[in-house]
Amino acid sequence: MHAPTLSSAPSKAETVAGVASAGRIRNENFRRKIVSAEEAVRYIRSGDTVAISGFASAGTPKRVTPALADHIRRARASGDDFTINLLTGASVSAETERLLAEADGIALRMPYQAEPTARGRINDGRMDYVDIHLSHVAQQVWEGYYGHVDVAVVEVSGITESGELIPATSVGNNKTWLDVAEKIVLEVNSWIPDAMSGVHDIYYGTALPPHRTPIQLTDVEDRIGQETFRVDPARVVAVVETEVSDSANPLTAPDATSQAIAGHVLDFFAHEVAAGRLPADTLLPLQSGIGNVANAVLAGLSDGPYRGLTCYSEVIQDGMLELIANGTVRYASSTALALSEAGLDEFVRNIDFYRNHIVLRPQEISNHPEIVRRLGIIAMNGMLEADIYGNVNSTHVMGTRIMNGIGGSGDFTRNGYLSMFLSPSTARNGAISSIVPMVPHVDHTEHDVQVIVTEQGLADVRGLSPRRRSRVVIERCAHPDFRAELHDYVDRAEAAPGAGQTPHLLGEAFSFHERFTRTGTMRANPEQ
Amino acid sequence: MHAPTLSSAPSKAETVAGVASAGRIRNENFRRKIVSAEEAVRYIRSGDTVAISGFASAGTPKRVTPALADHIRRARASGDDFTINLLTGASVSAETERLLAEADGIALRMPYQAEPTARGRINDGRMDYVDIHLSHVAQQVWEGYYGHVDVAVVEVSGITESGELIPATSVGNNKTWLDVAEKIVLEVNSWIPDAMSGVHDIYYGTALPPHRTPIQLTDVEDRIGQETFRVDPARVVAVVETEVSDSANPLTAPDATSQAIAGHVLDFFAHEVAAGRLPADTLLPLQSGIGNVANAVLAGLSDGPYRGLTCYSEVIQDGMLELIANGTVRYASSTALALSEAGLDEFVRNIDFYRNHIVLRPQEISNHPEIVRRLGIIAMNGMLEADIYGNVNSTHVMGTRIMNGIGGSGDFTRNGYLSMFLSPSTARNGAISSIVPMVPHVDHTEHDVQVIVTEQGLADVRGLSPRRRSRVVIERCAHPDFRAELHDYVDRAEAAPGAGQTPHLLGEAFSFHERFTRTGTMRANPEQ
């Protein structure tokens, strides 16, 4: 089989349909179903629930989704109130998210998004958005909470002779979409290197209760499934060919704030190893989110004493390849491979090496409570803000406007071994404090948050009562410009009658947020 | 072996030390360690971390704990600043909790309490209290977050010839306490019927990561452990004999409000069965908390179409025996058997029957995320209040004063199959609404709460965006006297600039609570 590498692939977003893809559909039954994207989307009717592939920048259908956005826009332009409910893995590619949101035909979106146009529609009340734990999606859809799934649109990299599907750069909820959808549209993307085959581990052992059995995975590298998706060919109504790249951006170098946060995290790991609470050399499997801070932490691990680390998370980015190549990381499991073009080139050129160090799983497994608890994950996630008692807001700016969503942070935080939240101590050039008296939206409760880290320092609140937590969080994590006001709040709250286990002054609890809404800054003296 | 039944046992709280207990300590090595409770507590020094048995009313050491309270009180009376850190399973017997709190020598209490004196000390800032998920306790203590455990005090019902321990009426964290404590005091309580032997299943397969393996439990009735605790005899410093009953109160008959809530729950189950989302006849394993509402729901199941139900929860109360006897429940797993004397009498008289239908496990297993997810638990827990978007406050009255603690509600809610919260729509003779604009403390987030039930009705918010949730919660669950004000709040919040995904008016979000603090009622027109 011809194995195209990145050097032979078209430039980003360029489409060369049909050139190399013929070899990817090796089953005659499926070849007979090849149609254009425009023909394929005719299977989608107003009112349908449509489940599409995609997790972060990886694996969104490249041609059918834009065609679907067109399909919706044209129908609505002609006076038809055409809407669909849209289910995905997590976010989908930014362009796709924007096109679909602009078409104004998404009635309900689930379970995650991270794009400005979609965010705007949601915050304007024009798009219903259900923001749930990523590990809960598959079981909830299977169970029927979101009704019948009419159409699945799933990107794959190929179809085998026997009619099984070779997954693309993300797995996400694709197994579930293929299992439950009445009609299936496959988009076969020959941009994905053939060499990707075999990187996936698709587990077919999940079930609805009372038929569940233990998931026999005890190490990050264990394979418990098969390399391909099963699909009922009778439900495949269309196959669309494409050859278009994913759209991950190259990582930027960590800034000083991110490096400071990473430094505190690495010091904490060293402290925990010295205390005998983490294994030396290998720690425990790491989960970290996407973004500057997460990348800085991962980059910092290269300079530490660690060898043979493991990662069990949602997304693998370019930085992970370097960690694997230099031996810092032994194995990384995720549900999406969100590599830049340069990253993919590196991956493909050394596929025989990386294949032994990377696996992509369904998000039901990458985020599964059973596995997260068993492996003892060290969960590191970003946040918008934390309050002085350790409650974390990950999703709602000023308590009302959604940013992205909770994603998998709750899956890893609640069931993991160590739960850490990382953020710069201020945002918007210092106008917003990330440490506030009370968060106006709680995504992670005081019962779940163990360590808070900003560039100022690290607050380890394990085993501390709320009154002790507040002092540690303010002293270690708050920006110095906000500390006095936070201390004053706590002092007065503790002195109030009936102060209680968790002292608050309810009339002032949101004073930082109300001041920001009123004046554009949380600072009492903006000239400061 | 002599098998005392309740009819031969002394009356409640009466102590007849040494009468029947000689036969309970069948190992000579342990018999040589028999001392009085007063002698035993001398092993406890100021600054120690002391872990004691007990879960709800079941299995608290009856003689050593009061002696410990005396020990602390005398030391403090003589000018010594004697304090200990106290770790338990959950709450301990109310009398024990009160004695220890009154002694004023508990520096830190973990992980749960439910008694007025202790609550008062905590809310006054005189006792540090760490309120964590019950499934997290064992691993966190083992890992050393709470420092070295100096002394364990564990009630058992006997010691075998080979030196293993026969558990009492609760298992709780006892396995962990026996594993980690430097010194161990055993209290052998011959009030516990010999017939209890074999009801327990003590699992020895847990470990710290990276050494964890799947827990091979796939049905509520599976036995995966052994009937007794292991103990290192070298660490057992004292054995105290006692013959004192647990102190569970008989259940009271459900009131009209509880029955109305139960009715809505049962209607919901029928609806879910009809929709094919729950198995007919057997549903899925039920978890329910303690109290009037939970009891009403369980009682109501007897009148429904269900046969062969299972329960997987923390505590078995009297009502469960009737459900088992009449075939409604096939099997109940828990970590504590909190029976009244009449209940225990019924249990012992028919022990050969009940032994096949009841098992007691460590709370690490009764609440384990892996098992809760696998079995597909239907979680039903009480709450103090819910907000219009589905966030639940289980612990903090008016956001500051602790009531009891989160207990296991988070273990079952996050990882279970269906998460339901139950409460009367008002408290304090109607002065407090259980549905508020925003809860001032979040124990269960909007991502985790699926169904809210009051006597007014049931709000099924699965798959609903926040703006849809608020209407359903107000209409279905709020007391009619509060609905207009709640609707008005939502209307104005949604109309505000930048209303967002979750509309709120931060300046008014706690208006119900602030009014209560100011006027003693949440009602705008108290004469209403």
C-alpha cells in the first residue's frame, strides 16, 4: 500500500480529492457509495440529531461539515426553519465550529466548544449548549438522553477489505456515533498518513448497565481493543473522499508566566517524591490540558530528573513527541493527536518508533472514571478563577458568559490521584484577579481541588479546613495587588456573627466581579 | 459456639463486660492484652492522629471513645493543651461525637459529622473540619495527606483462633485504619450477635498507584474478599471488652411531604422503564441516603411492580429488611448495618435468610468510582437547596455554616448512572425555599445534577441548557409561594446585557439568603 508522508501531502487546507484516496477504500461495497459532500448532506433533514467526529483540531470531517453548513444556510435562506442538534467529541476544528454557528441552524450543541462565533451564539441565547463531562457523553447518548441520533458523519483514514474503518487523528466518540446512528456518512481522508494505522485501540467492551464488566487496563500502554471501528454497512448511506489536513497550530514558546507556573509544579513534584508520596523517576500518569501553561509544564519535565514518565490525557500535541524522543516520556495515551504539519511530519518519519509509544483511544476510555482512579492520574487543568476556599470556575466569565466548557477536567479531577489547577494570577493586563472571594460559577468544588498554582506560587490545600485554606491560597497564589483586599474580606467574614465553617459576606462575595462589570477592572484603585 | 440473640442481650446502653465476651477472644496472644478502657487510652498522646471505627450509628467503639473523651478532658483541665486529630468512617454515634466535641480536644476532624455539638465547634472555628468524598478517605490517609496515624481504635465482634478480626456492624475505613496505624486498640463487643459473622466482605485488593488492578465485582452480591480483617498482632497494644448496643433509632413513618416526593420518584422510574432507559422489574442498583425522604422512597418500592431490586449504598436501615423479606429487594450491599434493636432482632432471628441477601463492605468499595460507574447506580441523595440551574448545596446553611458534610453523595452522583436530589420545597415552616436563584455553596455542580425532586414535582434536566433548566426547576420544584419571585429573577437576568449561557444578576443572586439573615425568612411578604 502506498504510504504518503507529509512531504507528499498538499499544503494546509488544500483539497485534492480523489488523487490518492482510491487506495483507501478497499471494500467494493463502500466504493459504490462514493458521492460528493453536497450529495451526502442531503441525508440530513431539519430536526435531525447529527453526531460528527472531531476532538480539538483533530479529525473533524473536512468536506461534509462545510457542505452541511451550506445546506443549512441555503435552507434557512429559503425560509425553511432548518435546525439540527449537533453532537461531537469535544470542540471541532475552529473553522467548522464557525461555519456551523454562522449558519444559525444549530438548535443544541453538546458537549464542548472553544470558538468565538459559537460562544457568541450560546451567550446570546441563540444556541442551546449542554456542557457535560466528556466521559459521560457516550453513555448518555447511548441511553437516549439526547433522543435518536439520525446521522453520524465520521472522518476515517481508510476502509479495509472486510469493511472495517481505520480511524483518523482523533477517536473521540466515533465508536459510539457509528454504533447508534441510523444513517452514517463516512469521510475518507487520504491526507492522514497510512502509517497511522495501528496507532488506535478501539475498545468494544463497554455496555449499558447492568451488563458492564471490568475494563482490564492496568497500564497506560495496555491495548484492550482493536485497531479499527466496526460499522454496519447497511447504515452507511454515503462515502465522501477528501485529502485535507487537520489545522493544529504549532506551539508557541512558553512565556515567563507559564514558565514560572511550570517551575512551581516541578518543585511540588520533587517535594512529593521526597515525601514518598510519588514514585521517583516516573511519578504517576500525567494528564494536562491544552495551552501555554500545560505546554510549559511538559517542556519543563525534560529538564527534570524524570525518565519513563507516562501520560494519560485527551490530546497529544507537538511537545509530547520531543518528550518521547528524548526518553522523558515512555508512553502517551490520548484520544486525539493534534499535531501541526511539522509535528505530523516528525511523527510519520519516525512512525516505527512512535508507534511503540503512543495510543489513541475512545474518549470514553481516555476519561473513564474507572481507569482514571486505577492509574492514579495527576490531573493538571487550567481554570478561569479559583476562590479563597478552593472552588474553581473553569467555564463562566463573570459567572454568566460561557468560555469553552468543562471538557474532561472533571473526569480527571474527581477520580484522579492529585488534582491541580493552574492559571496566571491575573488576566486582561492585570485587571482581573484569578483569585476571588467567591467564584460565581463552580465547576470543581472545594472537595475536589487539592493544589492551586499561579506564577506567584503553589497552594497545597490537601487536608486543610476552609479557614486554613483561605490564608494559604491568598498568600501563595493571589497577585500581591489583590492580597490586602482578599485578606480584609476574610478577616471581616471570620469576624461576622455565625461565621461558620466557610466564612463569607454574601453581600460582598462578588464584589470583585461586580466592580469589573461596573468599571472594567477588579482593581479598587485602577491607577495602581 | 454460643450464639446470643437479641433476647439474651442486655438492654440498650447497658454494659455487662466480660460476661459473654470471653468466648469472643479466641486467641491467647490477644487475651493477654485485655485491659480496661481507661488503661487503653493511655496509649493516646497529645498531638496524635487517632482513627476510630464507626459509620453512622453503627460500630463506634462504645467504651474506649468515652474514656478517650475523659482522658482529653482531664488532661486539658490540668492545663495541658491536649489535642488529637480524629479520623472516622463517616459520622460516629451521636453520643460519642458529642463527648469528644465537648472535651474540646479535637484539633482536626475528618471526613464527616452529623451532630450538633461538633457542628457548633466547627462553625465557631474551634475545630478544623475537612469535608471530603468518603471514597477518597482511605487512599488519602494511606498516601499520607493527614500525616502518620498513631492509634487506631476499632470495634470488632470477635477475634479468631488465628488472630483475625470479625468485623462489627460497620466496616467503614477499618481495614485501612488497621493497615496503617502504629498502635491498635481493639474493642471486642459481645453485644454483636455471633450470627453477624460472615456477613462481611473485606477486600484486600486495593493498593496505591501504580499498583492498582481491576476490582472484579460485577454484581451487587459478588464477594471479592474475606470475612475477617487481618491485623499485625505486634501493633495491637490493648484489647478492651464490652457488651453495649449500637444506638440506631427506629424509623418513623414517612410524612405526607416525604410520601409525595417518593411518589414523584416512583412515577419517574415508571416513565424511564416505559422509555426503555431502565430495566423493568429490577431497575438498576439503588443508592439512597438516610432520613425520612429516603425511607419513604424505599417504602414506596414495595407497592410498585418491582421484584428483585438491588441496593448498593452506605447504610442499611430497618426498612430494608422488610423489602428483602417481601422479595422487593434481592440483595443489598452497604458498609454499615444501622438497625434498631427491633431490626437487629429480626435480622438475627432470620440470619440464615438475610445472610444470603446482605453484605457489608469497606467504604472504599461501597463508594468506589469504578464500581459505582460499572453497576450503573441510581443515586438518590438529600440536599439543603438547589439553584435554578441545578447546582446543589448539600452542606452549608446560608453558604457559611456547615450542617453535616458531603459524605458519599459525590461518589454516587458523579459516577453513577442517574443522579437525583430530593428535598421538601421549603424548610423551617416555609420560611426557607429549597429552590433559590444561586446556591451560596456548591457541592454538586450543574454538570452532575440530573433530576431534582420536591413534593411539588420532579424536574428532569438531563440534556437541557441552563436557560431551559431554570424554567423547569422553578415550575416543577419550587414552592408556589416563591415561584413568581424566581421567575422575575430569571426574566430580568435573561434581559440583562451580556446575559450569557447562565444568566444571573450577581448583586441579587443571594437575595433570598440575605433576606433570611436579615428578617428570619426568605419570604418577601412574610404574612403570605
